Amino acid sequence: MNNKYIFPIYKPIGISSFDVIRQLRKITGIRKIGHAGTLDPLAEGVLVVGITRNGTKQLHQLLKCDKEYVAEIKLGADTSTGDREGEEITVVVGQEPTLAQVDEALKSFEGEIEQTPHRYSAVKIKGQPAYKLARKGKEVQLQPKKVFIHQLEITKYQYPLVKIRAKVGSGVYIRSLARDLGKKLKTGAYLISLIRTRVGNFSADESLSLHDFAQKWEDGEITISGN
């Protein structure tokens, strides 16, 4: 890792992105730590963090980086949250879509599109994350925004499950993509699992688990100066 203030951490399923920051603060004793793009608790993968002011001031550039994901989507059902956290609602499907039909629908989202973030996303409305407002039963109105999707590839399909690899620009929500795919196919759809495999030049393979980071910090393999 060439930048001694920027680290790719592999966030596990079950904790929030801020939980990662909290644990890194505990490990290092450094308060000034931030990350370049939230991962939901049910998602895992690369979370790029900046440590000390020298690191955090570089994060705005990393927020603009392209990202890659591996996602599993379930067709034939919806949930209120757009992922498996919500209660599943079965959608009556007249005919199961073929692989060719799913691929055609998926490819229609490549290029520049307008995407509306899911109401259970982390997009902030007057300083409050949308998902917190949605969980309180409050009305959430999010505006569509232009985003760019470089490539969407099906790696496995056996109805109702489709697994995809996505290469996207900044600001793309895979949960919203799953929702929109379900609408396009008229089957409904929600996100089963999500792995962020790359952020810019940082890959999952080179990312450190929190345990590994703590061990390297304790052994003096990672040292950070500045504030």
C-alpha cells in the first residue's frame, strides 16, 4: 500500500460502515478517520478508509472512483427495504423470464441512466439518512439523478435467482438496480447479497480484515504520523 494514510478494509456482513470506523478508532487511538462510500450492514467488501486529516482529506477523490460489485438478486418477489432485511412479498409472475430476457433487461441499464435511490438507502434528506426516516414511517421523496453504469454481466441464472457482476461509476445503488430490474421484467426483485469487490484501484484481495489491521498495528507493521 503506497499511501500510508489510506487503507482498504474488508467490511464483513452484519456491521455498519461506521462500526468499522469506530473499531479502527479503538485500535489506533486516532479520532480523525473516515471512509469513501458507505456499505450497508447486509453488504460486505471493500471499504476504503482515510486515517488522520492527511487521509480523510483524500477521500473526496476516492468517492468519485468507479466501483465493482458481485450481487445476487431474487426475482418474483419484493421487499419494503429492497433487500432481504424486509418482509418478502411474492409477486405473481405469468411466465418466468428466460436468460436472454433477463440479460436484455439488465443491459438496458448500461450507460448513462437516471436512477432514483431506494427510500431505504443512506442518501441524506436534511441531514437524516433516508432509511432512518423510512423506518419511522415518514414519507421519503428522493429525486432521480444521472449515474453511469459501465458493464452488467450475468454470471449465473436459475430462476428466481440471478447473480451479476457490475462495474459502475460513483453514485450507483445496486439495491435500486435490483428494484428497477424487477420493474422492467414485471417480476419484482430485491437484493439478496452484495459484495463490493473493488473501489478504484483497491481490490477485495488486498483489503485487510479488522483483525489483520489490528494485528499489523500491534506488530508495528502499520504506523501513521500526523493528525
